[in-house]
Amino acid sequence: MSQSVCVPLINDGDTQIICLPEAFRFKGDKVKLTKQGDKVFIEPEEFNVKAWLKDLRENADPDFMREGHPPQGEAEVRDQFD
């Protein structure tokens, strides 16, 4: 079920501001805006895996797991289900 409410539109120079009621708020500090005709859609920012991996590669500690991972040991023997 969708919800609709009217909120004030505040003009501040070249910027327009809307205050989202608590039920409409997003997590994070960015959203994605899409305009189709006279409608504007606000969506959570999509997680960018490529940018995340690039940042991880560029900022990773070069000494992290330099010697590799520790041995895991023997696997636990368990009963099998049929």
C-alpha cells in the first residue's frame, strides 16, 4: 500500500528543499533522484560494488594477512541425512 502526504516546498536561492516526514526518511546521507516528465522519484542510493572494491584495493593495509590465513584444522564429522 502506498502512502501520500503533502509537505511544504522551501525555496532557498537556486535550491528547493522538502522536509521528509519520519515515515518517509532514508538511511544514509545520499539518495538517487530520477525525473520522468513532471514527476520526481527519490530512491535510496544504489550500492556501487565497483567503487567499493576500488576503494578497498587503494586503501587496504598491505600487511593484512601477509602470511596467509591460519590452518583450519580437521572438518567435524557429522551424521548425514538421507
